[in-house]
Amino acid sequence: MTTQSQRSPLRTGAHRGLLPALAMFATLLAAVLAPTPASATGTALTTTGTSAATSTAGAVSTSVAATDDVFVSEAEPTKNFGTATWMSVCGSACGGTAAGQRVALVRFTVAGIPAGAAGVTVTLAVTSARTTDTTIAVRPVTGAWTETGTTWNTRPAMGEVIDSHSGFTAGGTATLDVSSVVKGNGTYAFALTGTSATTTVLHSSRAGEALTPTLKISYTEGTAGPLPFTMPTTAQLRASAKKVFAHYFTPYPVSLDNKAPADDYYTRNYLNPDGESGKHSAYGGLLRDRPLGRDPLTGDWALADFTTEVRQAIAAGLDGFTVDILSLTGTHWTRVQKLIQAAEAVDPAFKIVLMPDMNGLASADSAALADAVATLAASKSVYRLGDNRLVVAPFKAEGRTAAWWADWMTTMETEHGIKVALVPCFLDFTKYRDAFSSISYGFANWGGRSPAANSGLTANIDRAHDMGKIWMQPVSVQDERPNQGIYDEAANTENLRATWKGAIDGEADWVQLVTWNDYSENTQFAPSRNAGWTYLDISAYYLTCYKLGCPAITKDVAYLTHRVHPVAATPSYGETKLMKLRTGSTQPRDTVEVLTMLTAAAQVSVDVGGTGQTYDAPAGVYAKTFALRPGSASASVSRNSTNVATVVSPFAITATPYVQDLHYRAASSGRP
């Protein structure tokens, strides 16, 4: 029988960085997580701690100077112009030649825009060195490049035109609107292209501070965003010694075939019980959820998708991804490389922790693994400690002996000049911790997925700290595996809150969200069809508590979670393999949960299947459950007879499902 810690096999193979805490919380989150039975019950989640500063509503204007800029010339395809004080933009007929095109590249790092900012506008401002009657266009850059190394032959890929500007005056400033691309904090790169045979000459950053290409940003501060609190800036969150990563699983990127979601590979083959020639029919289809869909893209769409996911993670406050390395060649290896490339392009400070999967790499040669890891480690986005040691956190590290890992670390140092800080992620921490102690910088485990399995998390953290190691605590939402015929009872958001509470109470050094996107195990935090951003939004609150102390709640938000059928319901599709409760899990329950985060006490009205109930919810974080009934589910929050929040689930509840589907749906009043 599959154990709680094992991971599901895939058609392509078996499925499966660290800083010591510099300061502890003065006051910690204290979340009371009493069991909630199926009848209507409530749980007050008392939170204490240092409140994050809230912004006063008002207009803000700021500017960001370019961090890198250069131009490339088709006429001189191997030359780099990284020392030039100007940038040339010209069409293909530039200089009277058929191959004279010149393109300018410019990069910016944006920080400090609060998550609740409204009316964000961003313009790219460049200063002209000549007066010309020419037109230039701005495009997003989707490929990697460097100021001192890029040439025409190595220029990066570009996207579609965002905006254009015509007419330039020497010493004058020209602006191009890039608001459609710059959605928040992160690193953004643009290309400036032209069609004229006449050159547009712009000053580069090397011409002086006053002439440097600049992003001009304006927005209105406030709490109009989707979260119930003002999200700290990326810089504030990253200043904490505590780190939060999400486990990235390469088999399930945003898109598998760049098709519209109504007819893409997820819909045709993974969600369809008869997909992939019926190979998943016994359990009603491989998946129950999928990434948020998107329209087909041009260019390197896979890289663009990874870029999207990096930006989503940054917006949620994450420090990086722990990337599952399933193989050293092929599709999954390529996706690991593209994920790292995307992180480097968006924001090199968003870190990728290398996590060799010792199920998928069970027979990998030690030298080959060292070569592969060293190749990835060349990126500045791959996580290293302050002393430059490379963080490697192998999944199921006990798949190889401690002696094997010690020899591998020696190979990394002697053959590649890389010292490794090993943070093994165990399936059985208690059994293997002592054997690995002498070679490890820290420890992690894969963890459980039910409140019952997560009732004593601080013991592992204390043990690791007593051994002088840092600890990476798993935080999880839920776990249902149709193809393995097993599931855990997450009890709506109770498991999510319990695992965050364990990380905070135990003063874990790091957190690993398990997982970002393993849809075959239904453990995903990533924005998805079934949950939208809800689980990331809830985690953003606890992540802030973990890093900086709990923030003041400044906006009333209600979250609704439920399954789409009772646990014992019989599906109409002819499944022969139904999911059964994992041994030791919390007992199954059929409930709708309303989780409120309120600025002050209010009255909550809940309707489940046409049955209405009303209760008084206190200020702060509070959870209450109601019996699951066929029909629709909704909740509204009112104070002084004024509605302040409404959440309506888009998912109908039925007593006769088509396939067995035990994945909890989620909705938020903050993202209607």
C-alpha cells in the first residue's frame, strides 16, 4: 500500500537554500485550531503580533533607473556595445544595407509597489540624442541577455508590440506606455525596435544619471486589492531571514501544448476520464484540477508561461521555488532549465532551490548528477547561501546512503569547485536524520496532509535545531490521488492553517509549500481552475505572520471552501478504482467552511443548498463550518446593515457526481 509520504508515478517516470534565523518573532501567531464537526461550528483564530504598517490612500509617483541597457547591430553581429553611451534603433534598411537592423535592450527591477495598489500606470522614458522624424516600438523581452555579453547573434527573443512613439527631439524625453506588462514588483526587460532606415539615437545609462532610461510609475495606495491586509513589499518580505519556497513539479506547467483551455491537453487527456486512449478510465481521469487557462501565445510560449508562474509566486510573497528534478535529459530537464531562465529574467533575487528527485533519479550516475547540478548552478537565480555554498535539497534523500551523498558532495567540490549545503528532504526524518547529520546543513520532510497528521509539528523542528540544523517545514492544503486510489481529509482549510501554525510556533527556518503544482496529487497552491488564487491568498496572510508578525486586517474578506459531492457519493461514470481514506488521516467530513478575515465584528449569512443560517463573526480570523447539501453555496458579511463582503461559489454541489472528485473547491470575496 502506498504510504503517506510516497508520491504518484507518472507516465514519464516515477513521481517523485538556507539562512539561520537571525531573530525570532517578538510575538507569534497563535491560531486556535479546534476540530470542527460537520454541524455548524465556529473556530476563532486568534492572532497576535507586530502589525505591518498600512498605507494611507493617496497618489504615489516614483521612477526606476535601468539596471542594464545595450543595443545590438545586425551589421556587426558578433560585437557587443555594452560600453557605448548611446543606443541605436533602426530598421532592416538602416545605413542603406539589407541587413542593418539595430535593436536596443533595457532592463529594470521594480520594487515597492504595494499589493493593494490601484490605477498603476508605467511608462518607459528615454532621452533622444538627435532630432529625427522616426518611430520606435517597445516589446517585452522573453529571453535572457546581458549588458556586456549580448550581440546580434545572441539577442533574446521578443514579444509583440506594446506601444510606439513617433518624433524625437535632441535632449527631449520620449515615453512609451508599458502598463500592460508591468503588473507589479519584479524584473522587466524591453526591446526597442524601429522600421525606418534612419537611426533613432537614444542615450544609454552610461551617458549619465540624468539621461538614463527610466520607468516612471504612478499608482494610488490603498486596500482595494484582493487581500484582507496590505501586503508588505517584496523588499520587506525578503529582508526576513525566514524563507518560503514552493515545490515546483515539472510535469504540470501552465500549458502542455499551447492550445486554448477548452481543447488543450489538460482538457482532452487529463481531465477527461477517457483521455489518453482510456488509460485513466479506471479512476475517472488522471486529474481533477488544472492550471488557469490562457489563450495561445506566440514565440517561446513555454518560457512565457514559466515567467507568468514566477510572477505569480512573487506576488504571493514567495522567495522562490524548490524545483523537482525528475531527470537529467528530456522534457522535464528542459523545463527545469526554462524555469531557472524565467526566474533570472523576471527577478534574479527570486531563488530556485535544486531538488534532485531520488525516485526519478534512482539509477542516476553520481558524476552525471554532479555535472547536471553544476550546469544549473551557473545561474544567478539558483539559491546559494551567503558563504556561496550551493543549496541542494534532494527529495527522498534516503534513496541513496549518506556515504553516497558525501562522496557526491566531494565530487561537486573537486570537479566543479562548488561547495554544497545539503538539505535532505526525507520521507522518514526520524529514521535517517542521525546518519545524515554530519553532512547536512539542514533538514526537511515531505510531511502529512491532514490535521491529524499535523498535530505535533514542532517536535521535528525542535529536534533539527537541537542538532544544530535549520529546518524547512512543509505547509500543505490537501492531497487526493485518483490514480493511486487514496486521499487525505484536509477538513476544508484546517490542514492549511494547522501546517502554517506549526511552522510559526516551531520557528521553522524555512517553509516549503507542497506543492506549487502537483495536480496528480491535488496538492497545488498555484492559481487553478478549482481554487483560483484562494489558497495563495490565505497563505499570503500566514506567510506575512511567519516572516514579519501578523498584519492588521484592513479589508473584510470571506473565503468559501467545499467539495462538489459528499465523500460517500457513488459516481455515475464506471470507475473501478475509487479513492479511499489514508490510514491515520482525519476522518472524512462533508462540510462547507466560511473563513472570514474581518476588520471588526460582523454578521455572516450563509446559504448552502437553499438552507440559510446566520452567525456573528468576531474581528480577525474566524472559521465556521456547515453541512454540505446539494445546490449552491454562498456567504455574505454585513455590518450595521451594510454589506461588506460577498462570496458565491461557482461550483455546484451534487449528490450524484459523474466521477469521484474529492478536491476542495475554493472561492474568495476578494476576487469575485
